[in-house]
Amino acid sequence: MSGECSLRAFKETTTPSSRLSLWHSEIFGVHIFSSSNMGSGGLPTGKKRRNSEPKDLIRALLFLSCASREQLGFDPTVVQGMEANERYFRYAVGDKSYRTLGDPLEDSGAFYLIGRGVRVWTVMQCDENGEFLSDEHNVLKDAWQWDENPTERQIQGDILQSLADKSNISLVDAQAKLSKYFLTIVADQTLTSTLRRPSEAQQIFFTERPVNPIPGASQAQRSSQLAGSDTPTTRTVAPPLQTELEHQTRTNQRHIFKEKCITFDEVCDLRAGLEVCKGYVAALSLFREAGYVHRDISGGNCLVYENHGRLLPKISDLEHCKRYDSVSTHDAVTVTYQFTAIEVGMKKIRFHRTEDEYDTLEAFEAYEEARTANPPHHHFHFYHDLESIFWVASHHIAKYIPEDPCTAPTIDSLKAWRATVQSYFDDTTESILRRERLLEERFLELQRKLQQSWTTDFTSSFRILFSFSRDLVAQYKALHLEPQTPLNPNSLNRRWPEHLFTSELYDTLTLLLNKTLARLPRQVPVLQTWALLADLEQEAAAQEGPKTKKSKLAGQ
């Protein structure tokens, strides 16, 4: 909403069409406190209109002049400071304070008027004056979640308890198995909720249209009849109902995490990245055992924590994580389209069986008839999370080139490769459809293109991992043949029973990762295509400068 982190709401005045309005804007909505008609000179008009008196303007100006910082929208738990001409913020979390270091790690969503307003910082614990109390770097996440959303600590606890219950193990054993894949929460706090409606805000009502309109009557006839005409065709219609639109409210959740991680996208060794992927697969298999789906697996939510030279996998951003049996197609979920499962991105069942998969035409026609008569209901399930991990690993291979590529990269070749990668991993429907074709064709197109930079030994290793596409599609097709069950006796929504999702597909992906890693060197340092392209363009620009200068001198 603003670059000012301590500002959680703001007020402003506008004068469109000679009308003064005082606006109160928060992370979840906008309210109009007062509105007055104004003359061309900026003063209230003398015409006898509603709200033409200057009292609203006077009240607004008095409020803005005398209001406290908190009334003006500043968050008292966030204090701005300066040191060595650098700005920092001191956040209060419970009875502790944390001071930010440098620029935010993430704040791309914080500048929108309506949204979660997420900011992520590197922080160190400090006192009330901003003096550091520790040299340990932590991570602060400040976000506005819907009021009904549990905190990250609550979600972690629910998953662990569910894993213990479903696996018939103790909570301690469940924590030993799964907690290592979570971020460690040092401190957290739930702060002020957004206002449901300021007492002085203008209420806006929405009128319901009358039901049972008169068949065949024109709009003019219907208007006159509904207005109370005494003709024989007049119908008595109840006055339209006026209902106030309900607004969800948000709660400011603030977390301090012990581990300062990098994203999976920042791992610059191909072998190390694929090793870490095995941990993500293991974590999601435990999520499955606990009966939970993550629903937002991406290269940004899959984190890596370096601890004494070891790279440890961490799965973050659990706000969309939910019990499988409570997931609804109407849930508001942030989807990262570059890594989302094909069915989730297209919002429909994909990968139907084909005629050549049946021994006879009659068998295929029977399958088609059954599928048409009772089509499976699309919903998010466990394998969708696993597919996202597969896309994260595939993107890791496609995004980078080796330090010693087969052919020397040029600006044109790198631009072409960047366009190729983006065609698969973009936030468009077209890229999702291209990835669907990759799955169906077992990654043949991408494998051929990787040969431009990678040797045959490497591409044959990648082929092992890419063969998971065959297992994944086969598992989807087998699942689609299974009957779905309704959520409850009167529900139209159906889903596949939880027991159909076994560990087999997770074990298959882990096995293929191990086979791929067995054929790779101990280290496979890689270069990010985007960074290398920027370096080459910078070198070309530096070389072009002297040439241009010489040509100008020669022309004199």
C-alpha cells in the first residue's frame, strides 16, 4: 500500500467535480467518511442540496489537524529510525523488538491497496532504542491474513498433530519426522484487525432485483406495473430488500523465523539443487500422511537453509495449507502459475485415456460413455503438490547453463534460450498448455533443446528424471477411473478418497532423483541465464562506446 512500513492506513481528500470527499483506506478496503458539494472556488456551494453545509469539511480539517499518529494510520508497533544516513524499521513482536537490515527480501505485494501486504525482512533483535542485542540474523514476515486464517504456528501444530493421529505415533515422533522441513518460529504475534466499518463511514446498500418478472412484458410495461398500475395485469411486488454487503476483515500476523534461507531458485549447483528436491518430496509425502495439501508449491516457497555446509530443505508459506477433506474449489488460493499442476492451472480434469490404450474400440467407447455420463469433479489433491515439485526441479535444470557449456553463449543465443524457458514457465495459459505437452511427450522437446549447452552425459541423466512424466500421467489416468465420493450426503462436490493416494508416486520420484544424481559429478556449478545475459550485454555496451567515439573522430 505504501513504501512507509509503519503506515497501515491512510486518509486523503479529493475534490472531483467540485465535490469534497474524505477517504479512509486500509489493506482490505476503502471508506468514504464525508462528502460535500463544493463550488468552483473550493468552498461549499450556497445551493440547498444535501451535504451542502460546510460542517463536514470543517470536521474533516479539524480531525486531520488534531489526530494522533495512530488515528492517521501509523502503526505504533513499527518505528522508523536512521543510522549512518540509512533508514531502518523497528518492529515489535510480543515483548521483543527486531530491527531491519537493508532492503526487504520481499515486498512486491505490499504496494497494493487491497491484499495481504506481505513484507519479509532480514532482522536482528534489538532494544527499544534500536541497539542490537544479538548478532544472529533472523527473518521477519509481516502480512495481513483473513481473520479466519490460522497463524503459521497453528498450522504447523495442526499438521504435526494430524500426522501423529493418522500414523499412530507420538507427537514427539511426528515432530522428529516433519519439523525439520518447517521454519522454526522464534516469536509471533497477532496484531490489530482491520475495522469492520468506521462509525462515520457512508453505508452503501445493494438492491436485489425482484423475482418472478412478468413474462413477455416489455421493460416499460414492467416498470409501470411494478410501480403500482391498477390494470388487471398488475402484480403486487414486495419492496426490494436492502442488505449490506458483508466484508471480510484481515488480521496483521507477524512472525520471526530463526533460519535465514535462500530460495531454491538461488541454488547455483545443479547437483545440490536436485539433492534438496528429495527433501521436498519427503516433506510432501509426510503432508500426505497427515492428510494436508500445501496448494502453493513454487521455487519461492521452497527454501534452502545452509547449516555448517549442508543445504537443508524448508517448505514455507503455509497460509494456503489445508486438510484435504476440507479443501473447496471456492477457496481463495494464490497460485504460482509457473509451477502449478496442469489441472490446477486449467481448473479442469486433464490427461484422459486415449483409444490406443484399449484393446478394442468397444472398450474405449464404453470408457468415453461413462466419462461423459458421470465426469469426475476437479479438485485439488496430493499429487498436484507433487507435480509442482517436479516442475520446480525441471525449471532448475532448464533455467541454468553449465559453467563450461558445449557452445560459447552469445547474446542472441541466451535471449533465445530465455524465451524458450519462459514459454514453459510463464504465468499464462499458453505456458501451462506447453508444459502439458511436455508431460504427454515425455519432455522430448526440452531434452533436444538442452543439448545446445549440456553434453550427452548430462542430457541422458536428465532423461532419467524427466521420465517421471510418464509415471505421473499414468497415475492421473488411473486415478480418474476410480469413483469419487461426495463430501456429505447432500453435497454436489465429489472427490477421490484419501486412501487412493499412496506413497508409490513419491517413492518413484525419489528413486529417479537418486538415479539421476548417481550419474552426475560431485559438483555441477551452473550459471543463471539471466545474469550471464546481463553481463554479456554490459560488455558489449562497454566495447561499443570506444567504437562510437572513434567513428565520430574519423568523421571530423
